[in-house]
Amino acid sequence: MMRYRHFIFLFFIWLLLFSFCSKSISMNESVEEILQIARKQFYDAVEDKAMIEPAMELFRKIGKSEPKYAGRTQVYIGALVVLKGKHAFFPYTKLKWTKRGLTMMDNGLKNSPNDIEALFIHGTTCYHLPFFFRRGDDAQRNFKKIIKMLPQQMKIYDPTLIKNVSVFLLKNAKLTDDQKKYLRTLINKLQP
């Protein structure tokens, strides 16, 4: 139960990065705007299983309309399938959905191995899984890869996203002293 609270906290941080829009999607919206709506629905799905399918549908549409996001959207869809496992009642059903979602996430990450957002969603989902899934090492690998990629990709992402990812990594990743120092410096630079 405590891990799910951390999971919810993590996605709350993620949600803060994006607008809290509750509008319907129109043909005039850009893929980026639709992606923001999908992220919000993803966060909502953490607590409300009724939001899982609408979020999955949005991520599918984004992946089809914008191939550069196909891997990232597949990671999100896989994480949503894992959430189906979280919300399921029977242990067998929980296990079935979680394993299916993890496979989807792994395949999505293979398609976008250098996408910080995909790495973060994959890593944090693995981080919050119960120990018997044996995904803690996957999470830590993703976290370390994010740290290596931050200097080259920092300008691609919103500074608030980078700051929140850095804070999460500083608190939860197994880091060397140099990595901790780098993240602290980065966080201080990103202070408003």
C-alpha cells in the first residue's frame, strides 16, 4: 500500500509539469497538446480505473499519428496495463495484467531507448512494483541512463520536468556521490 502512495506521489509530480486542461480533443489540437491531455489522464488512472481505457486510447492515437512518439506511447500504454493489475481484485488477474503491461513497456523502451520520458515512466513503474517482480535493477538502470542523458537532452524538455525528475532520482535512485552532486547542482540551477 505504501508503494502505491509513492506511485501516486510520483505521478502527481509528473502531472505538475503539464497543464490541467479538461477540454475535449479537437482536430485543431497539436500532438503535443493531446499528449498533455493523455498525461493527465494517465495520472488520473493511477487512482481511478475508469480512466485507464480513455488514456490508453489517447496514447494509441498519438503513437499512430506521430511515429516519433510510438515507443514512448507504448511505454505509457504498458504502464496503464500494469495499473489494470493494480486495480484488479483477484491475484491471478493482477499478475496477468502486470506481466502483460511489463512486456509492453519493455518493447516500447526498445523502440525509444533514449527517450527520457519513456525511461522515467518505465523506471518509476518498475521501481514501485512489489519485489517479487524483480524489476528493481531495471528501474535503477533506467535512472542511471537518465542521469547520463540529461546534459545532452536537458534543453529538449521543460525545466520543471527536469527538476522534478532530478528530485525523484536524488531521493530514490542508487547513485554515486558524483551523480548526487550533479543532480543537486542541476536542481539548484533550475530553481525559479
